[in-house]
Amino acid sequence: MYSHVSTSPSTSTPQVVCAGLIVADHVCPPLDHLPRPGEIVQVDELLLNIGGGAANTAVDLARLGVSAAVAARVGGDAFGQFAAQTLKEAGVATDHVLTDARRPTSQTLIVNVRGQDRRFIHTQGANAGFVAADLDAALEHPPRVLHIGYFLILPNLRADELALRFARARQAGVITVLDVATPGPGRYLEALEVVLPHTDVFVPNSDEAELISSISDPVHQAQLFHNMGAARVVVTRGEHGLVSISNDLKVRLGAYPTDLVDGSGGGDAFNAGYIAGLLEGRSELECLKLASALGASCVRAVGTTAGVFTRAEAEDFINRHPITIETLET
């Protein structure tokens, strides 16, 4: 029912496999207001970008000089070809991107209005067919990091099957990183109870964490997920910074300065920065700084990856901008 996207064979095992959501994003630049019924609001450009947690993070990692591959599904349509070609042009391996003959490529319409959070209109498309077994070929030659983006929004990515792959990966020395997306209220804790004991880094944002846990305080959110088994938990809070809890570090960080244009992809850029830090053996705190800098860079431009720092730009930015660090008592 599916086939592999045609691509040149990989020359080596990628450092990171990013798996899960891949989307063709239709993005409008920030509007002064939403159109009224029958009104046309003109903009200079409407963008077609690749998106989704797996694709965005992989593209950002490649921009940092980290070898990455995507394991995901697209449809056998023009948008699927666009997604695969865009990944290849960014330097991301697509050997494990499958073409689902039964479903179209997932798409999202992203509407930006100045001073407001983004609005999304989304179709699941081929992402609805993604299953844990789609990871198996990518894990035959284990990468250093396996990143899932976005768990909980992929309807056939079962918690027990993902937990099995995470456990096997960790036994092979792979670092497991879990990101989530929550489309609305739901019973999410049961799935996370199965997966988090096999998770090295769990990275929800505070809104997602509240939907999952019914807890509003980010410190208590992070502590809950850590108690459930995640070795490190980072709850991101946008312009309010983050909370991070592990056995070795319990901190609240502020946010780096940025000019917000489009928040799309900010969390994925954060994940890329954190993963890059892990690969370099940086301390937890230094991973958080690099992640925060990448997230801040992403939101400066329209689209999910266009504004993301290069490695040199990120290091220069971090050196020029101190960030507040508060040790937490939990």
C-alpha cells in the first residue's frame, strides 16, 4: 500500500532520525486582520513550505551541520514530491519517507494575524497511516538520536508499539527524544505512561502539557512527566522561557530577545538545537541555551525554517545575549 520515495542512497548512517509528522504548509504572512465575509485581503506573497515536526527538525539540524534523515509518510501527489525534494535540497536523507498510495500528502493552512497566535487548518492525509513499524528500517543501523514529532496527533502511532521501539533503541545506545502535539482536550496521560519510561528527553510546550495533565503550573507539569519516567523534561513557554527538570538539573530559563513574525516551527527549531547540543556532549544547561537560541531565531521569519540560525550565528547570538537562569526547588 506504500512505496519508498525515490532518492539517492545514503552514504552513511545519519546521526539523527526524525520521525512522525510531515506536512506541506501553505503560509500567509502576518495580516492586519482576518478577512470579513466576502473580503479579499491582499499580501505580497503566499508561501508553500515543508512543515511538520519531523521535517522541520531535520531541516534545522542539517542547517546546523548535523546529518539527519526523516521517517514519515507522504502521498503520491505533487505535494509529496515537493516535500521529498525540499528535504533532499536541505541535505536531509529521505530513504525512509514512504509514499502512501491510499492517502494524499498532509497539508496545513497557517494564518498569521499581527498580535495574535497562529491559526491552523489541517488535513492529516498520509500522516494518518504512520505506524511504529515505519521506524524499523531506519533503526536497523541505529542513529545516535531518534526524535519523534509529533506524538499524540498521529492516530495510528500506538503507544505500546512506540515504547517497544524506544526501548530497543535505547538498548542500542540511541537517545530518544519525544515531542507531542495535542489537537484538543483528550485522554493523553495513558499513552504517555507507556512511552515516557523509555524517553530520554520529553519536550512539550506549556499549553500541551496543561491539556495532557490538567495542571497549569509549568514546574508541576515538568515534575509530573519526570515522575512518570522521562529522564529529562523541558516545558517550553514561548516568550516566557522554559522549565527543565531532570535528576541533575532543575531550572527555569528566561527567553532570548526576538522579533516575532511567525511562530510556526519555533518548537521544532528548539528541538533541533537541543539535539545538536546532546550530540556535542554539552551540559543540560548548554543544551537549553542552544535550543532557546534556535527557537528564537525561527520565529523572526515567515515559515517554519527560513529564519533558523546557522551554527556560527547561534553561537554568536548566545555570546551576545545573556539569559536569566533560576534554580528551582521541587
